[in-house]
Amino acid sequence: MFVLDLNKVHSYVDIITNSSTVIYTWSEGSVEKAKELLSAMFDLFGHGDVIIEEEFSFGILPDDFGVSRDKLEEEGYTFVHDRPEPFWGDESEVAREKYNGEIDAISDKLKEDFILNNGNAPMWFSEMVEEALDDRGWSDYRPSNTLVVLPRNDKYKDVIEKMISFLYSTDSDGVRDG
């Protein structure tokens, strides 16, 4: 029997090619796998009657995706807080947090509604998500994205947070060696 001793390998990339390699991952395939995992968990604990699609909403969103204040204003959203001046000054920290907080709250609500409604959202928002998930041929690399699972019942919130935390708990580092 062959046993590979990973403690003697320079890096895990060496296992693949022993050269410079970049490894990219995307979450598109994780929606079905997340549904299967949740179904298996419910079955294991005697709740096989739970219909996963009725209890949870699933979707993929681009990493670090948000909507600018300009775009939100263009679409008719209004704000209470104006941009503080100077924006980056220490004296503006509280005002800056309020200013950004309004933008983040609206953007987060749009993302949540997008997932809860299976991608149905205002047309402009759906188009922004689609464009952010598609590199449109400008590079050989697809943009990073993230699995989002939203429980429809708060009693499942903790298990979903732990599942997503586990899924994205991996850490990586890389350097170019050639």
C-alpha cells in the first residue's frame, strides 16, 4: 500500500505540478451540496419530513458586493446622513459610520431579498449581480463568489451560520516562485 507523507511535501501545490500554480474556487456547485447536507442532517436527527427548500433560501452572490450610494439615489432611495467632510478625518468617524451604515443596510436588504426571492429583485439589482458574477471576457479568471443560505425560521439561524463558517474556514497563502 502506498502512503503519501504530506509532512515531507514542500507545499500542497507540489503534489499537483511542482511548479507555480494558482488554485481558484467558486461556490456555484455548493447550493445543491448545501441542500444535500441539510437534508442528511435533518434525516439523521429524525426530522426527514423537513422540506429544505421551504425552510431555507439559497443563492450565490459575488464576494464583497455592494451598491454605491450614487446608484441607490439614482434608483430612488433617500438618505438621512450626508457625506461628512473631511471624510477620512478622525473627527468624522461617527458621521462616516452613519453615512456608510445607511448604504450598507439598503445594500444588505437588497441582497437578502434577492436570495429570499430566488433571484427576483429589482431588474437593475439583478443585472448588477449577474454582471458582477460574469467576467464578460475581460480576463481568464472568473470573479470570486460566495454561497448564501438564509433560514426562513430563526431557529435554524445558528446552524446555518456554523455551516457557512465551516465552509469558508479554510485559509490559504501563496507566493510566486517563478
